[in-house]
Amino acid sequence: MTNPNFLYDDIGSYPLPKGVTKPWIKEAFSNVELHKAKLYELLQDALRQKLNAGVEVPTYPQFQNMITQFSEPIMNEDRTEAPLLIKEEEGVITALELASDYAFRMGIDTQIHLHSPIFYETVCQVKGLEVIGVESAAQPSLLALIDKEQLDDYDKFLRIGVGRTDILSMAAEYDELHHTNAFKDKGVLNAVVTEYNSPEKITKRLEKAYSIFGDRIRYVRPDCGLGPFPSQELAYMVLKNTAEGIRDFYNDSEL
């Protein structure tokens, strides 16, 4: 087994800054030309925060509702030619075509994001998909569903979650233990993130995953779900602690 070497990316979603609402975001994206300057400022700042936190491959910050971006067009009779069958001209996403062409020419990894690894065996059989992303920080037991030998046989790699993002569950657990109210006291929420996503805990999660899959891990990051965090500051803390935990893992591996 070679020395561990991962890429630290993120799943994308990120909280909105103070003063910006979901309805405004929806309106702004429906009329980009009118709101372009403000939108670009928000997107650039979120990407800058991710880079400053230590993310090596920052992902486009998903401020919109990811599901309705797909569900609303296919439920619109004017944009479909049959139930749930969108018209070709409506289904073409120029940005995705450009990105796909560039990714193919540059040999960039193609990943699929699975919330659960239950169907990973099916994905293993899909040609062209190199990386399978699984959520494992909140539920490490999910890793037991994946067979490393199968990854070896199909030459697939993993994208592992090592930072917890289930903020509601973490806050509830913390409140029960400490008799606090996390969503009434900002300081408690900071303590929640520190408690469940300290660099030490990030390192331990990564050590556990690496002991099972070794070089089959290509990417590491927090689980998906930073978008619902109540502030960008808390989300940034998760990203920063994850970066520190990864660095500590590297340092420990060299001893």
C-alpha cells in the first residue's frame, strides 16, 4: 500500500449569507441578467470561503433547491412532450455540456453521489464512472456494506464522508447530554460543531475508512448537507476542521 494521498473536495451545498433569503435566490436565478452582479458576488465569496478553509476541489455552492430545479420543469406541461418526458430543447443544459466536454478531454474523474451504498454494486458495473461517493461520517456502519475486493475487481474508487453535517441530529444529541438549547444560543451551536467535528474525530473517521479500503479512497470531505446549517460561519468551521483532520492523518501516517 502506497502512502495515502487524497483530494479534499466538498459536496456543494452551502448556507446563504445573512440578509439573503431563499425566495430572493429563486427570483435572482429566474432573472440572472438583472441580478448577475450580486449573484456572482455570493458565489465567488462562497467558493473563496471553501478555499480558505482548505478545500482543494471546491464545488459550485448549491444555493437553490436542487430537487425542484429538476422536478419543476418536468412537471410543466409547456416544457414536456409527454408526462415526465421533457422536450429536448428544454432538457439541454449548456453549462453541463461544456463542463462534460472539458472533463472528458482533461481526464477528470466522473463521480456519482450515493446517500447510501446499498446500490453500489450496480454502480460498479457502469463503465465511465470512476468514483462512488458515500455518506459515512454520521453512519460509519454503512462502510461495512462495501466490499473492497469488488472495488478492486471493477477498478472503482471511493469518495468518503469524514465530517458530520446532520446538524439537527448533532444538536439534539448535544442538548440531551448537556441540557442546552442549541438553536437559541449561538455559542452552543459552535460547541456542537466542535464536539462532533473536531480535527481529532475527523482523523479517527479517516483512519477507520483507510484501514478498510486503503488506496481505494480517492476523495475525502464532509457528508453532504452543509446547506441547512444556520450560518456560513458554522459551515466554514466544519470545512476547516475537516482540512485539519486530514492533515493530521497525513502527519500520523508518516510517523
